[in-house]
Amino acid sequence: MTEDIEDFVGRVRAFLDEHASRRETDAVGVWGQGKDHTGYFTDDPSDVEKAKVDAARAWQRTRYENGFGWITGPAEFGGNGLTTTHDLMYDLIESEYDVPDTGVLSLIGLGMIGPTILAHAREDIKQRYLPAMYSGEVIACQLFSEPAAGSDLAGVQTKAVRDGDIWRVNGQKVWTSVAQHSQIGMALCRTDPDQPKHKGITAFLVDMSAPGVDVRPLRQMSGGAEFNEVFLTDVEVPDDHRLGEVDGGWAVGMTTLMNERASVSGESDGPVTRAQKPEFLGGLLRATGHQSDAAARAKLGALVADLTAAKYMGTQSLRRMKAGSQPGPEASVGKLRWAQNLTRIAHLATDLVGPKAMADTGEWGTYSWNELLLSSPAFRILGGTEEIMKNILGERVLGLPKEPSSDSRTPFNELRRSGNPS
Amino acid sequence: MTEYEEHRGLDAQTLQEVAASLREVFADPATVDDALEELGWNEIAELDPATTTTLLFDTAGHTLATTRLLDDVVRKATGHAGPVAYAAGELVVALGPVDAGADLLVVGQECRTVTAGAVSAVTGFDTGGDWHVIEVGAGSATEPTAGPDILALARRALSAEINGMCRAALGLAAQHTSTREQYGRYLATFQAVRHALAESYAAIELSRVTLEAAWVSDDPVTASTVAKHQAGASQATVMQRTVHVLGAMGLTLESDMHRYVSRAAALDTLLGDHNELAAELGAMLLHGGPADPVASI
Amino acid sequence: MSTPAISHAGAHELDDLRSSVRALLATASDHEAVRAALDTEAGYDTALWNRLAQELGVHALAIPEQSGGVGFGLTELGVAFGELGRAVVPGPYFSSIALAANALLASGDVDAQDTHLPGIASGETVATLAVIEDAGNWQTDGFSTSASPNGSNWSLTGRKLLVTDGADADLLLVAAQTPAGPSLFAVTADAAGLTRTALITLDITRAVATIEFDTTPATLIGAEGSASGILDDVLVRATTLLAGEQVGGARACLELSVDYARERVQFGRAIGSFQAIKHKCADMFAAIEVADAAAREAARALDGFEDSPEPAVAAAVAHAVCSDAFMFVAAETIQVHGGIGFTWEHPAHLYFRRAKSSQLLFGGPAVYHERVLTAHGI
């Protein structure tokens, strides 16, 4: 028996009305008003960043204490036992309110690692971490990618060697978001190099404060450092922190990745959301004197059409989910298009601005487009490259044959591998 | 021999030696001017201005050297003794510091000598450069002091520098994808990657030949506009693709890739970015300008 | 102008509609049958036209009940057009059902509707709409074709340059200029002073004609001077139906491509295993998914569903996105097929021609991208 959606919505609104105020939407997204940031990645100084994380934790705690910390989770760990639809509805309604952005906790930790722990960890570990995560106390990060294992995640080389009741872990992880704020990390490690690559991996929960864990920020070309390298040197991980079976870690990792869900955004005031609004882009067209420029209008018209159609696709997906259907391939198509559309916006905007985009003259809405421009290459790479996404669409949705594989049956030890780049 | 090779004042062997010497010159960016003087650059350049200018700026671009060689070229061609600056849209931009109050030659649609106003270093997109923005009062405009051929010359030099940067970016991308492995094979064995590299190569080749043709054209002013437009358009194509195949590595500050991206974009904006020049060429065609200034059919 | 309330089919009914049209077309109008139909005098399969009208009621779908129709909306009719597009069926379907019927509905002229809609709904009347003149653009005012009063009727003089199915239509709805402004008129095929010349077309599945009027008798439809509003309405509704047809065509192309990519072997493996081909197919798939969403959302908006975008915006977006997508997919389909896709015998070029013509029907990319901006107030 699951709660009626209308009743749930009523409860959610009552909670939010009591603990938060509505977001001011008037001045948001209007050309010329507010700050002219366009970046997807922020470049906050560390004290500002820490304050934001603390506020996120506090809000998550409030949600948890009022029964909205883990909407789909089982009651025994503080969850509500409701459906994905309820979860999406909550997100949609919450976006109307001015509350701290809990993305630092939820995008990876609560959205992906929490469900993995639920599915694969021992009971005592679930008890130890799940309530703590969903109440904002514990932040989790994902220790998956390595310098030599990017798109080919199964190529991980970080080793875990058993020594009695503990495992000793040595290696290097990269592109780890929120590592600097995390208390635990879910790591995929090589435990049997004599097996083919997918078969010799084990998943562990690593205590990020354990000796040997060294987190270093990765500087990205857009200027900020939202990602990290994590060096693991003789880190001791107790066996009770293993997730799933020994050498069964690939399946555990798949659970994690399958839980990746694009968050539903309503009217948020994030810079990237604003940059995709037709009205905002219209303001840019006027401000740069291209109002009557036929070539610019044609490009903008095509772009606005694609942005709006992608939005419709999202709306229809939501409608279908509310009606109980399974999600289709819209999510992959959506991600593909999102990345391409933002790239087009970034280039069109800087083209319209012209030379003022080259140097910061202080004029509103000119140089600031570089934030989006310099972030844009990442959209088609991070979270799954465009090429991999197209492989997935081609193979799993359209049924096209895979490329002949030369490495999925060979023992990992015998594979030709890249070394760590200097 | 191609039509262009016939025009060369230096034979292939000598050119190879010159290219090698230039690579040595630019090996140390701090001593480029002295090294060029030691090499006897002025004498060499006189033997074949077209090929040597292209080689010089291509090497500068390839090594991301921050120099004021373009100023030297403009001064030599105009006889102007003071500092030089360049129109970038509404801005007037110099490659290094300029004294306020100096006699400044501004290269643009019309080349004029003006009195430099306030000068400010810019925290720009290209952090490796030494860009400065100069205020030029409306009242200080004078009669044009140099013809459109100077603008054309500067555009050709900039095109060569942009092309050099694109070559370097492609080199970096090719090297990365030929050594990085995923799924048990080098990235460069995947078609999607190969095709991105091939498209970049084609774009660079297109720029290169367009520039070569601009040096020998009967209408160098228009042809140089075409060359600068092409270099700018190609850099947009090349940088997008090469950054992409570098994957996440290319997104870091540690990688050199972002330096090529930003400087190529910055140079694109000097003396007309590729969009402005497309509009300029379009307007020229609509008013009955020559349809084929680059190739004679 | 008010439209009568429309019925909405449920999801199952829509599926049934889709599969019944698809099944009929699969047996009666495969690619071979399409070629054969193109070679007939009519240029299309008239028996199929009648079967679709009478057995499946396609023509009547979005015509109100009181005018001889079934009273559904663009969502339902869009499904039918999707199937027609998928099978690239030749014939005056778009002219009669999407253009002429919508013009009559938009005019608000009950007498005209009573006179003409039942014939269109039953398939008995082939009708079309004549707008484009020598300038070659879709326009809604300033027509050179003029109408002068002639007793209780009117007479038309002028020339319409590009009229889909103009040479063989039974009924011509013509936009002409009167002193009061642009107005809509009905002209029957047997009218005096009418010269119709069929043109050679890019899309060999859609006939186009030039029509000259020399004091041709005509009947006014709707109020004098009201044609601009009628034509704006027609544009929005017809492009939405066109969008459904374009998506159907694109899907057929993708199926052809994927099937070929799985079968064709080169360099020791199926060509679909090469990234270049695989990614092309993925790109086509992505374009179709987005286009389909846009087409359905526009139909929804025009059918008056709550929680829909503004109809003018959705229609403009659908027209732009579906036109671009179908053209992209049709072109890439030929690429996937390599040399064989370039032959006359292969169906790919039928879709390519349909895609390009459809893209240009109401002005083309510059025009429809501009309409997207205008609809958004930019």
C-alpha cells in the first residue's frame, strides 16, 4: 500500500511551508539582473564552499527529522518506503522553495551509493551508515575512475590485498567529486588480477579519514577544483566494509551506475538553467546588438527550438513515470542533447559578445560567458562520454553489434595497459 | 612544383634549415628577440617574406611563445617607430605594455596613429599572454597613416600563428590518443576518435593552403581577409575536437590544451573574428566584389 | 473562432489506430506498391485513398461530427499522418485533410463547412489550399491574385505558383485580395477560366501545380478580409500534422539504417559494429526522440490539454525540430547505406525528397527558425 500522491504532495507542502520560504522568481533569469555567472562549475573560495556544505547537511537533517530524508528507502533505516514518483514529486515541489542545494550529498552519496549499500552491504554496515547518510551526517563519494580507467571502468588497477580481517588498499583514484567533504568512499578495487578484468573486482566502503587516504584537488580548465585525486597508500579496510562478494564488485558497481538519475529541476535559478531559457538568450541577442542580425537570429532560432523540444521530452518522460511506465532511453538522449545544447549556447553566446569575451572589461554578461564556455567541454565527457553514450544507444537500444572485444576474456595480468601518466 | 612553390625565394633544403633554426630560437621564449637577431633573421626574411613570415609565426604559435613579433613586422612595413596596437571589435589591444601618451599605431580597418590613453593589463581569457587594453579617445583620430595592405599583412601573420597553435593541439591530441588505452586498445583505434582527428587535420590543411594563396594573390587585401576568416573558423573546429578526444585529461589546468584553446580564441578576435569577417566577406560579395580572390579559375 | 469540443482517444485506442493504419499500409502500400502507384495516371493509389477514408475513417478523424467527421483532434490525426509518413504514401492526404479541412474549420463559415467538409471527410472530395504566388513564399496578405465581386458571387484573376495537388483537386480553396483585405474563396474544378499545370517536383510523392485564374467564379468563405487569421491558424495546425508525418518518415529511415547496419558486412564484420555507423544511428535516434516529443506536445497543446505549452510556441518548435530532424535522418540514412542508398531503386531517396520538400513547404529553415523566435517573443 503506497501513499496517494495527492496526500503526499499535501504533506510535502505543509513541511516546506513550515520550514522554508518560497523562492523569489521575479528577478531571476532576466537579462541584466543579478549576477552574470554562467558557470556549471563554481569557483568558490574554500570557506564559502564549506559553509554551503554545512547548510546542505543541516537542511538534509531537517528533511530526515520530518520524514522526507529518504523517500524511497525502507523504514528500518529511516526511509519512507515510497516510490520513485513520490521522490520526483518531492524534488519538483522543493525546487519552488528557497532551500540549500543538497546536491553535494545527494547526487552521488544518497542517490547512488546509498542504494548500493542497501543492496550489497552487511546489515550492521547498513545500520551504521544509511541513517547517518540520509540525515546529512555522512557524505559519501565515488572512488571509481582512475587515470588508466576512465571510460573503461573495468580496467581499474587499485589493488586490495587480503590480510586476515582486513584488506590493504593501494592505488589512485581520479575525478572524485566531493571527496574533500566525504566521510566514506565507495571504491572498486582489483582483487584478482588472474581473472579477466570484469571478474576480479571487489567493492569496498573506505573510511576517508583512515591513514593513507590523501585527497588532492584537481584543477580544471574552467578555473575551479570541484574534483579530486585520491591517493590510497596501504589503507586498511575491514572486511565487514566489503560490499557484495569477493571478486563480485563489477555487479555492485553496476548497481551504483544504474541508480544515476538526472535530477528533476523545476524553476531553479542556477546559472546554467538560466542560460538555457529563450528569454535570457533573447536578452543576450538584444544586448549584443544582434536583434536584427539574420544570421544570428537563424542560429538562435534553431537552438531555441532544440532547447524547447528537449524540455518537452523531459516533461513527457515525467508524465509517463507518473502514469507508472518504465523510463525509456530518454535519459540517455536527454544527457546527450543537454551537453550538445549547452556547448552550442556557450559558443553562440561568446560569438555574439565578440572580443569583449576575451577580456574582462567589467561589462555585465560579456566575459562571464567564459565560465560556461570553459566548462562546456566537460559536459560531453564527464558522467559518460558522448561516444560511450552513443555506443550504449546504438547497442542496447538499436541492437547494433558490438565491436569485437579483445580484452574481456583475457586475464587482467596479460592485458596491455596504460601506465599512470606522469 | 605547385604554383605556390614556384613563388618561393628559398629552396626546400634551405627552408628546412630555417624551420629547424626557428624551433631552436623558440625553445627559450625569454630570448626569442636576441636569438632571431643572432640568426640574422632580417636578412633571411628578405629572401622570401611570405614563407619566412609564415614559418616565424607558425613556430611562435606552435610553441605558445608570448612575443611582440607582430609589432616588429608592422613597424618594419610602415616605418612607424613607436608602439603598435590592434583593433579587436570595439577594443584596442596591445601585445604588451604601452606607455600612456605614446604615439600609437592602431592596426584596424583603417590604420591610424593616435595618442595612447589609459593602458590597463587585462586579466583575460589567455592568461599566458601579456594583453593590454588601451583607451583611445575619439578626438585623437587622425587621417589614416597606413593602407589596407598593413591590415592584410597583420592578418596573414596572425593566421599563421593560429594555424601553428592548431597544429600543436592536433599533435597533442594525436599523441594522447596513440598512447592512451581503454578497452584494451589505443583510443586512436576507435573510429569516433580517428574521425575527430581527421576533421581537425582537414581544417588545418584548409587554413594552411588558404594562407599560402593569400601571399601570392592578385588581391592580397581580400585574400588575407579570407585567410584570417578561415584560420579563425578552423581553430574553432580543431579546438573543439582536440579537447574532446583528450577526454577528462584535457579539462585539467595541468594539460597544455587549454592554453592552445584560449590563445587561439584570443587571436581570432584580433583584426576581425571569423564571424565578423564572414559578414564582411558576405557584404563585399553582395556589393559586387570578386568572387574568387584566392583561386584563379 | 471557436472549435467544437473534441474527443480524446485513450492510449489503447491510439495504439489500435496506429496499428490498424500500419497494417493496412503494410499490405496495400509497401515500397513496391508506392512505386507502382507513382506510375499510374492519378499518381497515387486511389483505391487505397478510399479504403483509408471509408474503412479506417482517417480523413474524418479531426473533422467535427456535425460536419461529417468523427470529432477527434490533432493527436489522433497525427498518429495517422505518422503512419502515412512512415510508408511515404503518395496522394493528396496532406492537401485535403491538413490544409483544406483546417482552412474550412478556421474560417468559421458554417455554410461552407456543411457544403465541403462531409466530402473531404468521406474521401469523395479531394481538396487543397492555394496560397503561394510568384514570390514563392507562404504569405498571409498582399496577394496579387485578386477577387472582384460579381453579383452575389466573386471572380478571381491571378496566379498561384505552387499548389500541392492543385492539378487534380476537386475543390480549390484560394487566398485572394479583396478591397477589405485577404480573403478565402472556394473554386470548383469545373470552374470557367481555370488553367492548371502540373509541375515536375522534387518530392515525387507529392504533386504540385501552378494554377491560373481568369475571372474564375468563386464563392467567398468566411468574412471578407479574414484570410490572414485563417491562414495563421492553418499554418499552426498543418505544420503540427506535418511534424507527425515527418517523424514517421524519419523512423522508417532509421529502421532501414539499423537493419542494413546489422546485415551488411565489410572488413570482416557487420558495419554497425563500426563506431562511425553506430554513432550515426545513435545520432539519428536522438534526433527522432526529440522530434517526436515536440510533435506530440504540439498536438497536445492544440487539442487543448491542460499542462501543455502555449500552442503557438509548441507548433513553431515542432515544425522547426521535425523538419530539421527528418532532413538530417534522411540524409544520414543514405550515408549509412553507402552506394546502394544512392540508387533510384532504393527507397532512401523517396524519404530524402519528402524530407527536403516538407522542410521547404512553409518557407524553409530561415523562416521557421525565425518563427520560433517570434513565438517566444524574441
